[in-house]
Amino acid sequence: MKNEPYKIPLKLCPFCGAKAKVSFKNHAFKGQNGFGDKKIKYRVQVICNKCKSRGKPVFTDWLINPNPWMSAWGNQGEATTPRMIAQTEAFKPYVEIAIKAWNERASHDLRRTLF
């Protein structure tokens, strides 16, 4: 089963017209249990691939990441266990909020507000 990271299409950058991507980074670390599961808050935002402009950051609640190298948003594969799939599903609303914030900004005509 392949996870789809998000279903909302990203609009082009409002500044340079290039494509953008969803980015996420660890924001805070709360600890780790005996199984190696980390409790982490993430910062999720959209970043332009060309000019590096950034959308509004969205911060997640505490999420358990059983394997940080395997997720729908990582580069190494997809979530394969029920627990990883559940955490991936818990992450999706934050990605969608970040995309919606980017798309709202991208839909404004900046030339009208700047000139």
C-alpha cells in the first residue's frame, strides 16, 4: 500500500512562479521509550524550490515516530506497519493546513498589493 502524502495540489510560488514542496523538520523532542519510539513535534511548511520563499509554518502536536526513515514524506520509503500508517495519517492534517496556507497566499495577486 503506497501512501499519498497529500491530495491538495500545490500552487506555484507567488513570487517567482516556480514549483514548491512540503518540508518538515523536527521542532521539539520529548523523549524516547524502550522500543526507540521518539515523541516529536514537527514544523511543517511549504518552500519554493527556486527562490526559497516559505509558507506559514504549522506545528504538530506530539507525534510518535516509530521509524523516522520510513514515512510518506521521507525519502526512504513508505509507512508499512499499522502503527506507522496511523502516525502518517495523524500527520496529514498538518500537511494539508500548510498547503492551504501556501495556496491562499499564492492566489493573491501580489502586483495589486505591492504597486
